[in-house]
Amino acid sequence: MSLKFFFTFIFLLATVNLFATAQVPDYLIVEKDTLSIQSNPLEGYFKEHPIPANLITLTSSANWRGYIAYFKFLDGKLVVENIYKEEYKEDDKGNSHFFLTSIYKNIFGENKNFECSYYSGLLICPSGKILQYVHMGYSSLYENYNLIELKDGVKVKSKKLTAQEFMDYKKDYFKYYKKTEEYQQKAKEFKEMTDDVDKKLDLSISGNSKNKKKENKYLKEKEAAYKADKEVESFMFIFLNDYMKTIEIPVN
């Protein structure tokens, strides 16, 4: 990985708030099991209905959201079982203690088991041992995966995959995703965000170069555009999961 590529990745992660460290997940309660989710179903809802101001006063590098939500299924519908904020307190000896405080009523009032009818997509629930740890977002690879497809908050189907099957599925889905308008728009946004840091890095590199050579400006621009496309493509494949919305990969 080149120095420029590295700094571009760091910039993307910081700009889109995409978890500079591994993130505390939300959870899905299934009978006696509690499964972690490699996505955050409430984020879309909070874009339209923001969390009340000053309710969450503490975030950490391991939880940019500032909350942890628990979900479950009732009659096939995904509902919010509870939602907590993270807090710390110091004891008499000056030691900090971490604990969770429910903020369900602050957000949803007396509406118990809030239905996630706004949500369509996949719940990606890993299980088993970590085969490959990645200290960013939800990028670590696990032994097994349970994919649960939702349409307007209602469970459509589910499927269990091994780690290799999941990676094959992710690669194939990304091939489809690259052909969509959503990918083009998101890739464009990411590339625009990196323009400034790229220019600064280029100036820094060229300014420290003692032997400046004449360059073909056209070829340099084409090469830079190609590299930018590949950098954004790699970033989106590695660190994003929300583009996978169905268990069956759509056909263009």
C-alpha cells in the first residue's frame, strides 16, 4: 500500500465517521441467543428522526453512534427491544466505571417494541471464532454468518453461510453493486472528499523532490483518475456492508 493510498483510506474513514476502530455492534435477540449485527438498522431512522439533542453526551472511538440497540422479531416483524447509551462514572478512588442506561422512552416514548417498518435490507449476524481480525468497523471475518433479509421491517428469508461462502457472496454482490447508480453516486462522493487531501499530498511529495522531471500532464491525470477509482472501490468493498440488501443477488 502506497503512502498516498494509506492516507486516503484514513481520510475516508474519518470523513464518513466509518469507525476508525472496531465498533461495538447492535444486537439481535433470537430465542436464547443474542447475535451481534454487522450493521445498524436504526441509523436510517435517526437520519429522519434525530436522537433528542444532548441525550447522548458520550461517544468513543469504539462506538461513534453513542448507543447500543437490541432488536428481536415479533410475529416476523423486526422491533426494538431496548436501546442504551454509554456512560462512565468515577468512584471515590477515582476509578472509571462503564455502564449502560436505557434511553428507549426518551426516543420512542411509551410505544413498546417499536416496529422497524422503515427498514429494508440485510441483518448480517456473524458467529463463531474470529478468523481474521480487522481493527476497523465491522470488517473482521468470522467462522459463520446468518443473513436475514427484511422488507419493510418484515422477515422475508434467512440463510446460513460459512466464512468462505460469505466472502464469495460479498464479492459477487459487489460486482452487481458496481453497476448501480447508487454505487456511482457514493463513489463520486468519496472521490470528491479525497480531492483535497490528494492535492496536499501531491504538493508535499513534489515539494520534497529534488529531481523534478517533466511529466505528461494528460497521462498523469488519467493515471490519477484510475488510481482514485481503484482506491475508492477497495475502500467500499472492505469497509461497507450496507450495499448488500438481499440474499439473492439481483440481476442487472
